[in-house]
Amino acid sequence: MIPARYQASRFPAKLMQDLEGKPVIVRTYEAAVQTGLFDEVYVVTDSKIIFDTISEVGGQVLMSKEEHESGSDRIAEAVVEMDVDIVINVQGDEPFIDSESLKKVIEVFKTDSKKEIDLASLMTPISDWEEISNPNTVKVIVDTNDFALYFSRSPIPYPRDETIEATYYKHKGIYAFRKRALIDFQRLPMLPLEAKEKIEAIRFLEYGKKIKMVETHVTGIEIDTPEDLERAKKAWK
């Protein structure tokens, strides 16, 4: 499932921007299909423009019935009547999909025989302090078994003692959900921590869900700004 809003606060209409001959959302959709990892791939949108664009290239697309606070809410509405076990949320602004990382996320559920894991997601090590301190970069800290402890736009852990080495991880916005966890997300009200940070993954932690993080060293390019789009164009070439 690829949630796709037309409006975006930092870069309006970014999903319809041209990326070497095709809109960003089309590039992302085609990349997801080409991984060969999924039974079905859908774009889920509130925009007739995006709906028509995906339809025109022969893609599967669903129109959201309501406005939603997050991408997870949007896809929860879409899958509620579907007979599925695991739902993968791929962000519409990430056309450089890494199939190896996605395989690792899916594998989490194949090895979870007790079905204790509610969702899985990706994290990548970062070392540049400008990126670590950038509020547009969501950071995550994990326990010794790589279960998420917290997500934040602030640097976590805070470097109170600079002599102690610690790895900083950037959260990549790809999720794999058990369907039940996704439906629960839509029904559970937003709590203060999620509302304060504006990070939807925090809702799962606030309600006691278990998030397994998988490390990847593939950074890719998320198109959040016009500058990101220019970098993406160069990378695509």
C-alpha cells in the first residue's frame, strides 16, 4: 500500500513532480511492483489527480473515503475488508525502493512463530551531526533485541557524555504491519506524544505494540523538498 496525499506542507504536490519523464508517485508505484515481493500493490489517495494518473498507467489505485491524519490511517481504511495477513506501507515519495531491505522486513514475520511482533520497520545508521539534529530526520532508539524504544525528531540519545560511543539511527518510513495492528491504529485515538512529535509510529508504542526494527545501510532518497527532487533526478540519470 502506497499512501499518497496531494498536499504536503514542505513541498506541495511533490508526488506529481516530474522525475525524468514520469511523476514521482508513478516511479514509486512501478518500483514497488518491480520488486516482485508483493501479491498486490495499490496506491491509496485522497486526490483525483493522483487517482487518474495511476489509472492512466494501468496501476491499481483506491480513493480514500475520508481525510486522514497519517498514511497508516489511510491504508487502514483501504485494507479493512481485504483478506490479507501482512500489509506493507511504502511511502509515495521514495521512488528508490530497495528490495533487499524490504525482504528483511517481510522476513521478520516469517520467523515470528508466536506472532508477538505487531509491525516491523527500517532504520539506517547516520553519523552526520547536521542530519542527526535535523527535525525533519526522525531518529529511533532500540533495545538489545532491536525493538523500538522511542522515535523522535530530536537527537536521541542526547550526547550528555560525549566520551560514550553510541550509534544514531534514522527511521525510514517503510512499515510492515499485521493487519490487526493496522486496524487498531485507526481506531485508537492519538495520544500526546504522537501529537507533540508528529510521528505516527509513536502511537503504536504508546499503546504497547511491539515494533521490530531492521537495520539497513541503503539510504535512498526521500523527496521532502525541491532540493531532494534535484538530487533524485541526478541519481535517476
